[in-house]
Amino acid sequence: MITRSLSAACATLLTRILTEYAAADTIMDRFFRSERRLGPADRGVIAETVYGSLRHYRMLSAVAAGTDPLAIIGAFLAIHGGYHARQLAELGIPGPEAIAAAAHADHAPWPFAIKASLPDWLARRLTDQLALAEAAALGAALLQSASLDVRTNTLKTDRETLRAALLTAGHELTPTPFSPWGLRRALRAPLFRTPEFAAGHFEVQDEGSQLIAPLIEPRRGERVLDYCAGAGGKTLHLSALMNNGGTLYACDTSQKRLQRLKERVVRAGLDNVRILAITGGTDTKLKRLHGKIDRVLVDAPCSGTGTLRRSPDIKWRLTEARVTQLATEALEILLYAARLVRPGGRVVYATCSLLNEENEDVIREFLAQTPSFRALATGDILTRRGISLDLPSSPGLRLWPHLHGTDGFFAQALERVI
């Protein structure tokens, strides 16, 4: 049972996440560091309650008849914790009787945006792209907690050996249905404390993300470039697919992210990664590589709407104007990255966005501006890599939380023909 002081702490943290421009996990970590009195159990209760309130915020606002943070927490407890009016009152929740009554009312007539807890503009975008029944299924999936997926580092072990070792340590994981390197656990677990993690035998990576690097199909001795490497989840996977051979450039504009990548490269035991801090598309470090790279991955900065199960705070910070800006920037990045590729080489464009504007629309405009490239059938590439997915006839890869149990991803492989 939650206490009055913990419900107040939840309301305070929820307010900070909704008003400060930073990721929820960053704000939460900062909050817990400032509240030393909170033990591990209390922190777990607060984290679960606040993340749940962020996921369901739109519906909770309807139940609470407003946006008072303590009332939002009360609505979450009433709907998802079974709290009745007297219990809510004891926690200091305002209007406990009205909240308890609204929590148990018939919500079926409510519009899609409220039931899916989405801002109106995002709900409209999704229903424009999908039939209402499928949009509803997607909306329901986005309200669920994501599983914990890990990718086996095949340079050091194999999936079954890793699975057995983690089971011995008390962590039962099951093979992911699509990725041949993935293991999954429905609930969070302290896997970072295991000897296997310290030894670089695995990295935490959503199964959908694990299906992007195989689209590169790197060959022994090639030069491959990860243009927006970030902290390097896909860089590490590419190196494993290259069997730690050839040359793999990892580029990013963030020194902080690249420092994190350096640490992960060492733990994974990689020798072929060359880390490049760049200032942008015109950086001289990249000019010397024009027309010389065999394969380029462009994991473009995007809205992150495909990751709402993990980062529900995104939907309350994101705007339509920001989506348009990100799509414009993604096209610019893709156009520049294409200049790095040799004739016969390949670019893979990927996002973790659900929105056409950042995905198919970017590819359509890129091909219109760059006739020297053609789109490849991603399904055929994955089949060659031993990955079986029931994909539509379109050349791009689309992964959906409600269909595949992964985060939402888009990817398109492009070949330079001249």
C-alpha cells in the first residue's frame, strides 16, 4: 500500500517530469539522489506509480476532471490499484469520491485519444495512417510496459550459453521470436550486476533494434560507418556481425554519448571500432571519406514515438512542429550520408518513429532527389540473414508494438547503383 508521503512524492516527481525539459529517467534519478530517505522499496513504488501515471495521463486527467498532480496520482491508484474513496482520502487526494466514481464508470464512449492516452494531434496522425481498429490495438499496446530485451555478444558467447548462465544467477529469460541473438524477460531485473554483463556477454537492446544492423549485411574487410552512433547499441551489433574485422566508424556530435560508447566498446572486446566526434555534415573528418564507405547506417534522430512503452513522457513533450523539424533534419542527414557511400554500396535509414512523416515520406523525398539510389526489399535481406518476419509487400521494414511485441521501428535499405 502506498502511504500519504509517498503519494505526495509521486505528485512532486510527476510535476517535475511534465514541466522540465529532460527525459523522465534523468529527472527521476536526480529526484531520488536528492531524497536519500527513500529506500529501494519506496523508490520502486514511486517509479511504478509515476511511470504508470505518465502512460495513462490523458485518461487519468479525464477521471480526475483536471490536471492536479495529486488527483492524477489518485486516479491512477483508483483505476490500477483498486483504491476506493476512503483510501484516497487518507492519502490526501482531492475529490476522492468523484475520482473513485469516475474510475469505475463506463469508459467505452470516450474518444480514442483519451482511451489511448495520447495528445489529440498524435492520435489524429495514427488514425490517419491506420484503420481505427488497428490504431486502437496500437494505442493499447503503447500503454503496456515494455519487456527487458538483451542482445547476446556473439564475439564472446552464444545465446543458449548466456541464457543458461543467467538462469543459474536466478534470471529466467526466453529467446526472442525474431532476433536470433535476443533474450527476453517480461519484468525488470538487475542484470547489470551479473558477471556476464561485466564480461561483455550481452547488451540491453530492444528486439526491434536488433533487427536493424543485419540490414547492413557487412562483409569481411569492408568499411562501415554508423553515422548517428549515439551510445552505440547498433555500433556494437555491427561489430559483432563483422566478426570484429574490417573498419567500423562510429560518429556522433555528442561527446557524452561517445564516451559511453567507448566504455561499451572496451567491455564488448571490440578492436575494429573507430570513434569520431563530428560537428555536423560538413566535418572535415567525414569529407575525406566521401565515396569510400561500403555501408552506412543512418539511425536518424527522431520523435521516438515507437518507444512510448519505455518513455511515456515523450508524448507530453513532443509537438507536431517538432516532428516536422525532425523529419527535415533526418532528410538532410540522409542526403549527406549518401555522399559517403561508394558505387554499389548501401545506406540503411532507420528511426524509432511510428509516423510516416519521419519514415516513408523521408525515403520518398530522398529517392526523388537522389536518382543514383534504389530501395531494396528489407524482407529479402532479413530472410538471407535467417530472420523470418511476416512483412507487407512494401520494401521498408515496419515493426509495431501491437503486432511484433517490439518497440516501433522503421528501416529502409538503399543501394547506390551508380
